[in-house]
Amino acid sequence: MRLGSAAGVTDTGRRRLRNEDAFICEPPLFAVADGMGGARAGEIAAGLAAAALEEAGAETRGAEGITALLVEANRRIWERSVQDPATAGMGTTVTAALLDAATGTVGVAHVGDSRAYRLRGGALEQLTTDHSLVAELVESGVLSPEEAERHPQRSAITRALGTEATVDVDAFTVDAELGDVFLICSDGLSNMVSDDEIAAVVSEARGSLADAGEALVSAANAHGGEDNITVVLFEIVAGDPEAPPPSVPAPATATADGVGDGPGETQSAEPLASGGPLRRHGAGAGGRLPAILLIVAVLVLGILVLYWGVSR
Ligand code: CA
């Protein structure tokens, strides 16, 4: 088995003015961060977390490896908030997954209420437990899961990255099987779209994870789009796990901070495993056509000048 395609999409939603979510989709590492804080502090916190994860080296392995990245991200966000009063109190969720195709495992580390799911055989399994007030109330039997879904405080988180000098990261490893789709999302998706609908939407758009991501964002917006919506997906396919890692097209890096500037803005990145064509948003083969035409024109002009010179 090896990594198949992967895609990341983020959208401001229909109610918020800014997008304070960020994501990274840099095989074999995938993550979603959902920032919080006044002014632009939420964007800064999520962006710092994504940047810290982007620096992950090829030697990063397993849940412990990602945990170390999250601890480093926490340190950077905390230090920034101490130095810059405008960002005091900022923080972010982070849920990150690292595929190890050689061992057929996915390491997951998370803080906050961004979720990781695994879709296997049409059934969606939530892998992470939200660090949220309502999740704790469900755990202690005070609320039913159905009550939690409608609870007005359902976005209140009990743990965040960057709000304190140290952080408690939950980390674990799960197995990956052929055909699995892993999904990481911010609460702008999971609060708006039920697990059953997420499973149905991804199963239906199974041929293209980019399409599945866009369809999930559309579903969240159709249900109100009350928050920023971010989803990252990757799939496990048949193949040689030792094959070189899939190359990542430039847009994946360019949109890595996932920060949008206005309502309705959607950004996506779709790194594809080797073997498939690279599809990029905003830059297709058409961009190369004018250059080819220019070269042909120069060649034709050169031949004409030569011909004119010889014939005189
Ligand atoms: Ca959110």
C-alpha cells in the first residue's frame, strides 16, 4: 500500500469575515489548525502552527514525531503572544496525521476540537476525542451526544495550542488499510455536517478527493456555513510503499497557511501521488501556451529573415 491522492480545502463560510483556519497537505504529513483570538490573532496562531509543521523533516516518524512538532508549535505561538500584546491569549487547535506507508500506520496527534476521521468500507470512524466542554460533558454522562451537537457552547474548547507555556498533546497510532480515506477537519465542518452525511458525501465523490473536499465545504455552507470550514483528505491505495514520496505541486505550499481574506473565499491544494496528472488550481497547461507560440513566432521570423538574406 502507498499514499494515493490527497486534497485540502478551506473556506471562510457564510458568516465569518475572515478565515482563521489553516491546513497543510504535504504528504506524508497532513494537518488542520483552527485559530482563535482577537483581531487577526487567530490567523496568526493557526499560521504559526502550520508553519512549524511544514518544517517537519523526512525523519519525523509516528505519533511521537508529530507530538514533538506540536510542542514546538506551542512554544512559538506562546512566545509570540508574550512578546506581542496584540496577540495575547491567541491559540489554535491542531490535528495532524502522518502516514507511514512502510508500516501501514497513521500517527495522529491533536489538541482541541479539530477532528480526524477514517472512512473504511463506507463507515466513518471518529479517531480523535474533542478537547471540548461538550465532549467532557458527554464523557461524564451529563449530555447525550445528540444534546452535545446542539449545545450553544459546543465550540468551547478545553485545550489549545499556544495559550500556555506548555501543552498536553493527545497522540496515538492507527492502522491504515487499502481503500481507507483519512479526513481531518475543523469544527466548521463537523458542527454543520453530520458524520453520516460526511460519509455519504465522501463515498459519492470517491473518484476525486478534491471534489469530495469541495462537496463537503458546499454541504457545510448549505447547512449555514456558520464558521470557517477546512478539510484535508488522503487515501490509501495499492502500490509500493518504498516508492519516492509524491511530489507536491507549488500551490500546495502557497496555500499552506490556508488563510483566506474574505467571505466565500475557497483555497485548495491537491498534491497527487506519482503516476497521475498534476491538477492545479489557477495554473494549468494553458499558462505555457503563450511561451510556445512566442518561440514558434521567433523561429518562423528567423527563417524568413534567413530566406530573405539568401534570396537577395
Ligand atoms: Ca472553528
